[in-house]
Amino acid sequence: MENLKKLIPIALLALFSSCNNSDDSNYQEIATYPNVTATFGSKIDLNNLYNYANQTVPAYITKNNAVGSTITNAGATLGRVLFYDKNLSSNNTISCASCHLQSNAFGDTAVASIGVNGTTGRHSMRLINNRFGNEGKYFWNERAANLETQSTMPIKDHNEMGYSGANGDQSITDLITKLSAIGYYKELFKFVYGSEEITEARMQNALSQFVRSIQSFDSKYDIGRAQVANDATPFPNFTQQENNGKNIFLTPPVFDATGTRTSGGFGCAGCHAAPEFDIDPNSKK
């Protein structure tokens, strides 16, 4: 009996040891992000990301100005945080979302958007369905050659977000130093890029991924277009008046020798082509 008592602890130890060793190959520690969790709670779970990368796009949508660019769930998540963060402005009062309102197709309701140093030069353009078009340049005067370049230009503008490096402003280098001291950015940049280092190029990459992920195809037009072969076909969910209006919008006008319109529609689609209704790059802004 005494020998049995001595053998029991040895047997149990062997059992526990075999359990620990047998599962080592299947064991994976779940990473934790305390600063992200403390700041965003359940809104961001880096172990269970939102689907930004593989959203459904209707088959009738064929335009894409972002060929060669990649959207990842991780990169777009970081871009989303940057987009809504007022820390990106010099006085912590303005974010990208301040002028690109989600409730207004990520556009502005003001005639001229408000920045950290008064009104900006023009009305902020909408961002929704940004990548589904022929236009590859950005801003009303097309001064940004691509979305990556555009994404940090408002940050570096004196009126908009105030890190211009001129007129008494700090520079974007100062902004990077500021963001580098924030705990959740240390975790997010390491999560996306493998290191905590923040650069303008990494910010541009993340912001552009998020902006390209913003899409919506649930309008009455989209619902109708999904049911027919082409845009010119009457939509079954439209009233007769709505289909007439669609035809006027889509059909080019016909003029006689004197330049008088004699038939046809108004040809609005010449600059706003269906079904994406993007702005033609050759139209005057």
C-alpha cells in the first residue's frame, strides 16, 4: 500500500507531462493589444477583423482606377483609425471624417469645408465608391496624381489640418512624432507593418486602403440595375416617370444644322457615365 502511494504522484506527473507535450504543435498564443482594446473596446478586434478586402462588388461594375493596389483587412483597419482620429490635426479638432461625413456619402454638407485655420478653398468631394471610376487623379483641380498622395495632402495644408511646415505650422514630421507616442498606434503599425515605425508612406498606404474599401451598392438604381441586362433597359423597380428620367439622363441629344436640339435626351451620362456615375476625367472641373 505504501508503494502504491508513492507511485500515484509519479503517474500523475507523467500524465500531465504527456498532455503538455502532445499539444505543443497545435498551441498558438493569441496576441493581445491592450492599448487598442482600452481605446476602442469591442469596436476593433484585431483577432477578428472586419471584411474590407473581399466585399461583394456587383457584376455590372467594371471600372476600377486602383488596379495594382491592394486592400487588406489589417491595413484598412489602421486606415479607418487614422481617418477618424482628430489627433491628425494640429489642434486636435479636425479629422478626415470631419469633412468627409459618413452620413453624407463621405462628403461634406458645407459649401467650403472648415479646417483648423478657417474655411478651406473648396467643398470636400465625396469618397464613397472612390475606386469605381476612370478618374485616377484627386482634388477638384486634379493636383494629386493618385489616392496615396492625396491622403496626406489635407494634413499638410495650413487651413485644413495644419501640419504644413509653413506659416508657423509644425510639419508632418512633428505629427509622426506625436502619433509615435500614442500607444494604440504603436500596436497598430506593428500589427500591419511588422514594426512600430510610423512614416508618411505607411500612413498614405493605410488611409488609401480604407478609402478604397468604402463602397455602397444598395441604392434604388443599383437594385434595378442588378435585374436587367444594361442601363438602358427599363428597371422593374422604377416608376414610368423614373424610367423616363433615366432615359433622358442616359440618351445623348440630337441637334439639327442650326444647333437646336430636336430629339434625344440631355446626355448627362456623357460626363457621369452609368452605372458608376463617375466623373469623366476629360470633363471640366
